[in-house]
Amino acid sequence: MKWTKEECMRVSLYFKKRSDFERNYRGAYMAALKNNWIDEVCSHMDTVKVWSEDECYTESLKYESRSKLAFNNPSVYKKVIKNGWTHMFSHMNNNYVNDKRCIYSYEFSDNSVYIGLTKNIENRNRQHMNKGTVFNHIKKCNLFNFIKLTDYLDIQDAVKKETEYIDLYKSKGFSILNKIKAGGIGSTGNLYKSTYWTKDRCFEESLKYKYRSEFQKKSQSAYRSAQKNGWLNEVCSHMILVRKPKGHWTFEECKKESLKYRNKNDFQKNNSSAYSASYKNKWLNIFFNENIL
């Protein structure tokens, strides 16, 4: 199809943002861009505000948490993150989990060892004394030495250190009792499990993606945490909604959608879901006033 200026103008009226126009009618958008009609064709659309650093800071002061800023003004939140202006979050509540962990070990007299990391070494020691691998091995080999190997470190550094200590003990001939691969972070579980994914972290992660399906596929733990905690719709509010909920395509919705297209073929090509609902309910001839499909 060759897009004329008039046709580009007609379809552009369905949208308030250039990004929506481009996404839904890329052919028309590119024709307008190529022929230098784009500003005229999009003259009715909302302009995108360019936020300065001072304006971002003023805006951030309105919110008590990162998640509220991200939900209410994702443009500012993205710009703050992109430019590294994290000082703008200093007045906000910090919902992140404690990110410090220390490494410890249990050395046994039979030349075996358990290496772990935790955010609270006293509590973790009490847990080991009640159940689990260490508890079971103590019953077999009563003599052991509990050692705190490091100070409290950032998570990523702690994960690396745990691996290093496992390798060190192996090189000394110790038998490793750990059943789980190095990289756990104590009571919070694996670095990427749901308790790591606070609401703020889920927001920050979600901003990398345009679609829920992409978010779910590339960051499963963050997606599941948001879903489990009831944050998913809020966290994904900036994303493009591809799939409409069941029952969305009523007569009125289908009629509204059909007005975007010149004929049934265009309707079918551009929105198969609405077309299918219209075909199934025999609304197509009503919308297009044609005698043939």
C-alpha cells in the first residue's frame, strides 16, 4: 500500500503519541517521515517533555519511594537511572533487603567442610544446629570448627568469595558438603530469587522491557515476584499491552477498532483478534457495509 499524506493524517488521528502511531501504523509513520510530513501529521499529538536535571530532582521530591516515582512518572525515573542521578533517591524509603553477607565454614574432623554465606551469622549458626546438612553431619562426626571467614561484604563480592573458598578447601583436600551450588545468599536464597526482588528492584528491572512477555522470558524471578506480590500491573504499567483480556472484543470495541481500517483485509492483517471476534459474531458486514468477506 502506498501511503498518501491524507491517509497518513487520517490514521494518525487515532493516536495521542508518536510512539503509538509508529507502533501501530509503521508504514504510514515511515511514509510521513520520509516525505517530511511527520510534524504536520503528528501536530495534534502530545509532545514529549524533555526533563532537565533540576526538574527531575524537583519531581523526585514528590515521592517517598522509587516505585512511586517510577509508577507516576516513568520518564523521570528512567532518566535518573540512565544518568546516574541516584542522589535524588536519598530522601526516599529504602525497601531493598540488607545487601551485606559474610562467608563462614564448618570444618569437620573427617576432613569435610561446609561453606556458606549469610546476612546474620549468629542466626544462621542456630539454624544449622537444628536441621540440615551441617546438623546431620555433626551427628556423624561430633568434632567441628565453626569459622567466620570474612567480614560482611556486598552480595556480588560475597558470592565470588564463597566460590573462592570452596576452591581453596578443595585444593587442600577437603570434601565439600554443600549440596547447593555456590551463589546462594543465605536466608534470602539465590541472588535472583523472589525475596531479592523487592518492589523497587522489580520496577527498575521492568524498565528494560517493552512487553510483558519479554519481561517474563528474560527476568523470570523478577516477573514472578511482582506477580506473586500483586505488583505486576503496576510494575508493567509502562509496557505495551499486546493481548487484550478475555471478553474485551465486544461489538462496540470491535466497531471502534474497525474504523481504523479501509477494508476487511486491512482489519484482518492489523488486528486478527478483533477481526476474529467480528467474523465469529457476523459483525463484519455491519462495520464495512460490504456483501462479501
